[in-house]
Amino acid sequence: NIGNPKEITIKQFAQEIVKLTGTRQKLVYRPLPSDDPMQRQPDITLAKKLLGWQPVVDRAEGMRRTYAYFKGLTKAELNEKEHFSFEKYAR
């Protein structure tokens, strides 16, 4: 997992999910574990250099695709442990 170099807060991420899914779920705030990192902003420079890799799908589009994928699954499929087939949602 390489991650996205554009950092956002967990609150912002949760708000994006609520908006995307159309839920009326309220955000619940809990104390962070003492060892929880305060920042999560990966440096993808090495991946770019060694692998020639860089993101081609932004976070919002990735979230839309992921939500569409899981929304299209049956309850039985949702209970499976692994989900790898995103091909039908490719651009």
C-alpha cells in the first residue's frame, strides 16, 4: 500500500464518505490511541523513481469506484474475505 501524498484529516475523509454514500450517519469522535501517528502523508518519491509509478486515479474518484464496486455486491459477496475485481469500473 503506497498511499496518497495529499494529506487530509480523518474528519475530512469521513465527511467525504458520508457525502458519497448519502448516509445520514453522524460522525463520532473518540480519543486517539497514544501511539497513533498524527500525520499520514506518504512520500511516493521512491516508488516513482524505482517503479516509474505515480497515481493515476485521485482519491475522490477512487472512493467513487470503490463505493460503486461494494454497492454492487450481494450480501453473500460482501461477506467474502477478498474482493479484487474492479475491472468493470475502470475508465
